[in-house]
Amino acid sequence: MRTGIATCTVAVLAATSLTLAQGTRTGTTVDRIRDGHLRLGYRTDARPFSYKNEAGQAAGYSIAVCRKVTDSVKGDLHLGSLAVEWVPVSFEERFRALQEGRIDLLCGADTVTLARRAEAAFSIPVFPGGIGALVRADAPARLRDVLAGRGQVLQPVWRASAGQLLQSKAFSVVAGTTAEKWLAQRMTDLEVIAPVVPVDGYEAGIRAVLDRKADVLFGERAILLDAARRGPSARDLSVIDRLFTNEPLAFAMVKGDDDLRLLVDGALSRLYRSGEIGMLYADVFGEPDENALTFFRWNALPD
């Protein structure tokens, strides 16, 4: 009897803990969308993917794509109306916001990794991302060549004299990003000992480069390119013409919500096959090249 009571008590406590961990999340996301409400999370500091514009509204490439997904979901579910709420989330709390039910879909700029799959589910890719490097416009030509992989005919990139050069430089990276882990591994592999300045966002990292506290900022190349093209300091910045990694970006949602993922992937696939994704891409990044168009064609799923 006592054993049975103890077992039931443990089960109740476990269920209660799960409910608390899920916060206000009850039922499936699609059930709540059918009730006419959809909560979309977005970061305000990830321009050009997602940010808050001068009017205080969500803007950026990921936001535009997410709006198309929302229109498609509304049609697929035959809804007369759908109230869409845009919820700002910080870099640190974005996945927790999904788990706690504060948002239904994260329309951001997140690289899909195995570690992140432990926290959330992901859509098919929405952008061909990857790590790039930003330097000052007056950075030494030798540093630019090493970062770009030029002038290393007889030896692997970042070896020998290149490694010696890098050891005299300081690097910056946004804490908690895939770029931080990649940089640490590369420095270990190549036996480069140099100071790394972790920052809490891209703006802080760019400021570190401009203030000469760091020689190179590593991060999502599209974000670096956008930063180097706009603002009063644009002429003082330059992005190296090289992708160090290939890291497709995708939208995130709560784990196990397969119905929502099917709706989102279906919407994205139709958007890619229609060619309309090219216009959304061009509005932010300029006309897509053949590599970008091939990326979308390859990631579109057949009906």
C-alpha cells in the first residue's frame, strides 16, 4: 500500500514539474492557432534577420519570411482571422520562451545544431548562413590575406607564419553563439594563443573592433555585412570575402509539435518553389546568386 502511494506521489510530482516547466503551454500550438491567436518571437538585435525598426515594429528578412508563413498557415487552417502577436525575446531566453509557451514560433536567425535540437525543433532551413570575419578598414593587408586564405600555397591556412601573425591579434565573438565554439576549437587545433574578447551582442563586438580592443570580430556573415554597409562607421569596417563554415539558419518551435512543423515546412516549401523567396531575399541582401537559389530549391520539400 505504502509503495503504491509513494509511486503515485512521485508520478503526480513529476507531472506537476512538467506542467510548471511548460508554463502556460496547454494543448498543441495548432489548437491555439485555430482559436485565432499566434505568438511569434523575434530578436530585436539580429539585423538584417530580425530587429525592431524605428517605428517599434518587427522587421528584417526572417520577419518577412515568417509573415508569409503566417499567411499560409491561416489559409491551410481555413481561418477567417488570425491575430498575430510579435513578442521580443533576448538571445539568452529565446529557447526558454518556446518551452514556457510565451511564443509559438521563433522567427530569428538561429543555426541548427545538435545541441539546440535538444532544446527545440527546427523548420527546414530559411537562409544559407555561415561564420564570417569583420575587421577595420585599415587592417593590415597581411591579416586580410591570412583570414581570406590567400598566400598559403605551400602550407595549410592559418599555419606557420600565419599562426604567428594571428597570435599577435585579439579576437572578438558574441558569447553563446556557434562562432564562439568554432573559434575556440580552431585556436586549439592550430595552437594559436591569442586573447578572445567575448561580447554580449554584435553591436558590442563591432564597437570593440572600432575602438581597437579587438582586431577581428567573428560571427554570422550576413549580420556582419549588414553592419559594415550601414551606419556612421560603415566606411571604417570591412568584411572578409570568405565563409569559414556553412550553417543553415531555421525557425525554431517547441519540441514534439509535429503538426505545427508540418504547417511551417509546407509554407516554406511552397514559398521556395514559387520563386517568391527570391524577392524577399533581394529586398534585404540584393539579388540572390545561383548558389542561393539552389539552396532554396534543394531545401523545398515535395507535397
